[in-house]
Amino acid sequence: MDGNGREFLCPHTEISEKQVKILKSGPGWRLGWNPEAEIYTGLVGTDDWSVELTATELDDFCRLLLSLASTLGDMASELMDEEKIACEAESSTLWMEVEGYPDAFSLRFILEGDANATTGAVRRCEGCWSPLAVPGLVAAARTLKVF
């Protein structure tokens, strides 16, 4: 727990039902959503790291990820088999880039963060997923909030 009473999850910490209502994971990725959390309702990460996101950040993360994955799929017929591509997208809360082949690409993001009203500090981070992890993450982003 930090000095502001927020709990940060270690990647090897057991996550209880109270902490995350929905946690999807697979080889090299994790994606979570807890609509009852006060500030940080989302969680993204890998087997080695994770970061909590606000509702807006989580929505932007999923929207940008799905948009970029769709763009790469749409461009597949325009590229030669050995041709790689990089595409990026951003919102007011984060920047995201995919790089590789339409059917095998890596993902990077930089979170601009939110200002802590008490200290004025801004929470920022960045992370990435390998081409092996991205398909599962994309599939989870499509269904994270579907009931």
C-alpha cells in the first residue's frame, strides 16, 4: 500500500474476488476490471508487471488496442508477406503502438497518468507485450465488459 492508501498489486500476488471482479489472463498478459473500485477500476499487465488504470484509461486502452488491431488486419492485403508495419494511436490519457506483421505484432503503451490532488504528483508508466501475448490480450479487450 502506498502513502495514499492505494493498494498496488505485485504480479505474483494472489488477487482476491474483492480486489478485481473480472481478471482475464493468458501467457504473457493480464487484463482486469473492477467496476466497484473507487479510482482505479482497471488493471493491465504481463506475468512480470501490472498497473492499475482509471475507468477512462481502461476504456482508452481497450478502444485504441482494438482499433490498432483492426487497422493491421485491414492492411494485411496491402503488404507483402515479409513486410512489417508500425501504427500508433493516442488519446488524452495514453499513447499506443503496434509493430510487426498483421498476424503477429508487439504492443507498447505509455500512460500519461492522472494527477494526485493531494501531492500534485503525476502517475506515469509504460509497458509492452510480445507478439505471442497480443492475440489473447486483444480477445480479452473485446469481451472485458460484456456480460
